[in-house]
Amino acid sequence: MSSRRTWRFLALPGVVWLSVFFLVAFYAVLAVALGNENSLSEPVPFWNPLDWNVGYLLEVLRDIVHGGHYLTVFLRTFAFVGIAMALSLAIGYPVAYFAARHTRGRWRGLVLLLLVLPFWINYLMRMLAWINLLSADGWATRFLHTVGIERLFIWLGLLSTEGGWLDGQPSTVILALVYGYIPFLILPLYAVLDRIDQRQIEAARDLGASALSGFLRVTLPLSVPGILAGVVLVALPMFGDYYTPDLVSASTKTNIIGNQIDQLTRQGSEKVTGAVLTILLSLLLVVLMVYYLRTTRRADEETANA
Amino acid sequence: MTRWFRNPWGKPRWLVVVTALYIVWSILPVGIAILFAFNNGRSRTTWQGFSLRWFTGSTGSVLHDPALQGALKHTLFLGVLCVLVATPLGVALALGLQRWRGRGSGTVNTMMLLPLVTPEIVMGVALLLLFLNVFPGLGLGTKAQAIGQVTFTLSYVVVIVRGRLVSIGREYEEAAADLGAPPHDQLLRVLLPLLAPAIIASAAVVFALSIDDFVVTQYLSSDASTTTVPMLLYATARGAPTPALNAIATVTLLITLATLALAFFVYRRFAGGGQAAVAAALEV
Amino acid sequence: MPGEIHLQELTKRFADVVAVDGIDIDMPAGEFFTLLGPSGCGKTTTLRMIAGFERPTSGQIVLDGVDVAQVPPHRRNVNTVFQSYALFPHLDVAANVAFGLKYQRCTKEERRKRVAEALGLVQLSGFERRKPTQLSGGQQQRVALARALVLRPHVLLLDEPLGALDARLRKNLQVELKALQAELGITFVFVTHDQEEALTMSDRVAVMNGGRVEQAGSPREVYEQPETVFVADFLGVSNLLSGEATAGDDGACVLRMGERALRAAQGATASRGQVKAMIRPERISVEPHGTAGDNRVPGLVERAVFLGNAFELHVRIVGGDILKTMVANDGSATDLEEGAAVTLHLPAEAVRVLAPSEPAAAEEPATAS
């Protein structure tokens, strides 16, 4: 049909836009990372791949291999994200499970609304709320002190000083990451748990499985794809997060890779190194990105061809 | 109490408890922050009575403080600008992609999905370097911020509109063609009216994403005049500011929620069913 | 008279599936032409190619002497009534009906008149301001009809338009549609899988299977003189008999089934060897057991299904075949219950020898492709 070609032209402006402001932008990062610096410490990008200068890249890699500063930062990032993710799953899965399998009608609408609400509240406002609550005379600080949790944390080495929740504490950063990202994990989990056919679980119960056994042997395995999807969906932005540690810690002791990039690129004048770190971070995340894209594209195509 | 807990056919009560606790933990802090926006004193941690001074008072309030005013205005301006550019661009892209059969469609589709999975700092750095090295003429500032925001919100429009396109199907266009309508009329007289709810919903989503955006907007800002509310929150949160900060955050939140509620009701009224709207929100 | 369609070697291939396999059909102008077949036989694809929504892989669609196979749908003088009506939900009835008039250059006054005319034709006068969602299925279908007819096309295509309606409504609309076509005199091309519908309404029927046309002809022709097993089976109960065909007299052949011999005067009587023959249930007479005469076979009633106005008897004859026949419930046949012995009279003129379809197809049931 001749109209097929006409339709295709509609996509042109969007394609051009994304090519320039996304693809070319990313290429600019490559060109800067593999470029040079001038006397004013401004980056001089090398656009031609044949000219690429791996000097700065090697410098960073050498630092990592020899256990230097950047390696510490990367390892800390993995630790923070890993722990935050585990905690998020531990809290998020039961909540998603409840919402998917034990709510109906009006209640479900309400619960879903409350679960979706954090999406639309400004992330910074949610962190601001905690900054207020955890400051020296904040309500949370007082509460945790009274209830003894503060003492527990100090005893466990998770808190350095009384009331010093916001003073460069890794535990605070991790908990803040959990608070910030858990809503983004709960919804994909909910979606997959909702889709599991109730009858399969009933069949398991009919065959003699207890509630717990039915869960472990039927529901949990069936929800694994959703868990993976949710984890990937949340891990990607978490790895790039810098503002959460900045807000609840404000100390370079808790620097993760996002902070490092931000400090070099936006706040400082080492844009080339910053670009190098950005490339390394992206390579690290490519595996996650490809996995997520492949599963989304399959779902997209299935609906598009239907 | 024991009966309630141990009923084998009832909902596992511990799940109810966990969920309830989670929801409280999730929302209460924000509720408290909003509460303190109405604090009578300058503290953000000690309640000193109810007052609207941080919203409408003569000094230091959202209404009268120049810095707060400026940030709010700039935020809303960027929001509107972003909607005006991203929505038509995204609708066109969705239509083009949906009808595209053959080479290149897979690649374009992937390219469209990439911004959704790229961490914001990567986008921020990329756009910063782009504007510094490739478009020095444009430079940083409002235009750059707008462009950056459009770039990452575009994909949301495409996903929402495309979802609606799929459920509409092709038969209305075929009917229109059968009755003599050339392709452009099929689009204008039939498809676009049917897509209107999805377009409005995606415009609302773009607006909400834009006014809440932080990283890209910060990376592409130039000076104090290009500060937005999220940037303001970030810069002063740890300082010793007044509850005016809570107030402006509350105002922004209200604007977001109002926009979304409006879009939800429009979508529901014209596209039939809150299911669709929730699904659209979940896509995001 | 305009509205004549010739499909010449029309083929449509989707990836490796051949939906329409080089068919040739002639649809004379002004006739009610039906494409009949099971789902997957290619009838809807053929219709869509005539409408212009699918581009043929090869072949020609000649409309009034012009090959329109490459012409986009909005430029063909052909209109469609869709299976799901496809009424524009954002427009009211009048705007829906008037939709295509925009491309026919008429004044506002003319437009209003023609819309009123079209709605009158389908007995929906006064419904102008209603919205499609406020209409019943039958009403929506009429609006779809009006919307197409208002443009005065030479050909109207109908894609299983009565499929979504309940039985009584369907019967009423069948009569109405047929009357409408006769009144307007334009060519109707009707697609259905319901053979009763096809037989009731059509001037001509093309029976399709697996992308090919098995037979085309008037309803009586395809029902009484099916050329293949598929057509025989699809259009009604076909009562297949297996036997060996040998020479007979007067151009008929004699079918040998075990010790019995039946004279078959219809169909491929020149065939020899193992063949299948068919007889329609209504041509079989049930006679008391032991009645003598030509073309009579004894049998045992295996089942007697009560249908209200008749009994459908399933009679097993010698040789093992089961023949179905109908006996009116007029109070006379009181001894026709299961296990009863009867004699079936199969008149020679009603026994039709069938040409094998594709040899494999004769054995297997029609599968959707």
C-alpha cells in the first residue's frame, strides 16, 4: 500500500531528534573520553575513531587494577546497590504478593493507588522528608533514640555517633536507596504476580501442598521472570544515582560511582576522566540494558502484531 | 486475636501487617514534610503551630520570595515547553513506528526504548558534553534544558500512544479508506480523534516527568535563572532553610497530582475504564 | 450495467502461507454473490483484496473492465460492510453515514437529503443524533449498511455481517438484505461460513476451501449437484456411500456395495472402480422392512433424534455406512425407534457419484489453513 511509506515519514522527526540528542550525545561521551585535554583543562573531543587516545582510559583502568581509588568506588557501588536491592526485594515482594493475590475490587484500587503514589512524588521531596526527620532534632531521630534502635545501630557499627544519621553513614545511604527505589520494584513484581493463574496454585493445594509449599514450589518459581525484570529495571538507575548519597550523607566517604562522575564532570574540571568513568559504567550496565530491552521488545512485538 | 491470626482461609494476616507498615513508611514522611510546610515558625523539625506564611506570607514565601518564584516559574515554563514539543513528536513517532513494517523498524524501536533504560547521569553527562562540544552556539541554559527533557520524555509518549493504537486496531482506518478517505484524512478525521485520550494522558505524564526532573535539568542549567524547583530542593535541602522549601515542594506536588488526576479522568471518560489508565501508569 | 467483477488467477501469499491460490471467479453485475467456506479458506482475504485492504501477490481484479488490483481502497468504487461494523465511535449516526460524502462533492443540502434517504432505506429514520454506543447490534449493522450505500457504490462487499447477531434477528436481516439488493440492483459480494445463509440469499455461490474455489454455481446447483466431496459435505448432510462403480445402462452406473447393487444416475457416472456416492437425506424414503424393488437397501435404525417437526433417523445399512434421513413428525411413523428394521429407497436420480477431490482431502476433514 502506498500509504505505508507515508506513515513511515511520520516517524522521521522523532528519529532525527533521538539520533541527534541521544545517539550523537552518547558518541560525544566516547569522543571526549578517548580525546584529550587542552591547557585550560577543557576536553578536546576526538571525533575520528582513528585518532582516539586511550591515555585517560588506561589511567583509570590502571587505577582500578591496582586497587586504587576508583576500584574502591566501584566496589562500594556494587555493595550499596546489592544490599539495597536485597532489602528492597525482601520488603517489596511480600507487599507485591499481598496486593496481587489478596486484594480485590475497591481495596485493590486503593492499595494500588497508594503503591503508585510515590512515583509521582518528586524524588527529592521524598529525600527532603527524611532529611527533616533524621536531622538533629527531627522526629525520626528522636523516635529511633527512644525506641533503642539508635543504640542497636551504634552497637552493630552501622552508626558512628548519636544522632549522626546524616553524617556520611553508609547504612543511611543504603536505607535511603531502598526508600527511594522500592516503589519501582514493587510494581513489576505486582504485575507478574497478578498474572499467575490462581488455578495452578489451587491445583498444587489440591495435590496436597501446604500454603507455604505451594508458594515455594509454584508461585515463587513462576514469579522469577518478574523478579529479574524488576531488579534490572531498578538496578539501572540505582547504579547511576548520585543525588541520594549527596543528600543523606554529604561526605565523600560514601561516594559511589555516580558521585564520582558528577564531581569530575559537573562540579569539577576533569571532564575527560568523568567521561571515561561514564563509559565504563555504561559498559557495566549494557548487559542489564540488553536483557531488559530484549524482553520488552518481545512483549512489544507481541502486542504490536496482535 | 489468635483466631484472627490463624484463620487458614483468611488472608495471611502478617502480609496485611507488612503491607500496611510499608505503606505508612512510604507515605508518612512525605505527609509530615507537607505538614511542616504549614509550620508557624522557621523550623522544619519542631512544630510551632499552623500558618500559611510560607505559602502566602509577605516575606520568604512561595508567593513573594523572588528565588522561589523564579524557580517555580521556570519549572512550569519548562514543563509546558516540554509538553508542546514532546507530545506531537512522540505521537508522530508512535504512528510511524506502529505502521512501519520492514527494515529498520526494530532498530528504531530499540533506539526509542533506550532512553527509558539509560541511567539519568549517563544522559546528563552525554547531553552536557553534546552542548559544550557539538552545539556551543546553543550552549547550556533553558533551551538545552528543554531539549534534554524532551529527549527522555519522548519515549513515554510513544509507549502510551502506541498501546492505545494497538487496542484501536486498523479497522476504523480501513473503514475510512473504504469510504473514500485518503491517508491524511484517515489520520485527521478518524485516528487522531480516537487517540485523543491517550494523547492527553501522555501530555500529562510528560508534564509530570518534566517538572519533577532533576539530573538532566541540573546538568544543562547555566546560571541561577535556570534553576528549577527540584534543583532548588537539592541545593538547599541540607542547609538551614525555612519551611518555605517544604511549601514549594508541596505546591509542585499538588500541581503534579492535579495534572495526573485530570488526565486520568479524561482518559477514563473517553477510553473506557480505569484499567486502561492504571495500565498506562504501570507502563511508566 | 456497472458492478461486474472478474477475479483472474488471483493469489495472495502471506510469508509461506498461501491464503488464496490462483482463483478465477466471475461475478455478474447486479447479482447477490456469496463466497462460502470454512474459516481459513481464503474467502475473507479474497474480499479484502476486492476492497483494496490487501494487495494481491499476483493476479487481476477486474472491476467494470479495469484492473484495480493496484488501486488504493479509497479510490475504488466499492464499499464494505465490516464484520464488526467499524462505526466511528466519536461521530453520531448522521456523521457516520455522511462520512464518505465529503469525497463526492455535494452540497450540504444534498448531503442531508442523501443521509436521510440512506437511513430510510435501512429503516432507521430519526436515528441521526444517536451515538453508535447507544445502538443495538442490529441497528449498528444497519447504520454500517447505510454508510456504505449512501455512496451509491457499484459493488457492496459484506464480510460476515450477520455473524454477531442472534438467530431470529439474523433470519430477519437475511430477508431484508436480499430484498434490499433486489431493489437497488447493485452487486452484493457476501462472505459467510453459514451454508444455510448462502443458500437462502444468493443468486450464485462460490464454495471455497484451502484457498481454492471448489465449485461455483447457483444455490440449487451446488446443493443438488456437488462436484466434490467437500462441497457435498459443506452444504448439507451428504450421506456418503462407498462402493465399486461398474457399467450400467442409459449412461448411469451401477454401484456395487457388497451383495447389493444400486443404480446411480447422477454425477461422474463414467467413473470406474472404488468411488464415493452421495444422496441427500430428504431424497431417501423410509419404507417398511422387506419392501421389494430397485435401489432399496435394508437397514437398522441406530438412532432416532427428535427434532420437533421431524425425526432424524440414523440408519445403518449393509456394508456399514450410516445414512441420515428425515421423517416428518406427522403421526404416521410410530414404529421408528432404535433397533427397528427398515428398508430405505434411494432413487437412482438422487444418487450422485462424486469425483474425488484431492484424493487426500476426500479422506480428511476440512482443516483451517
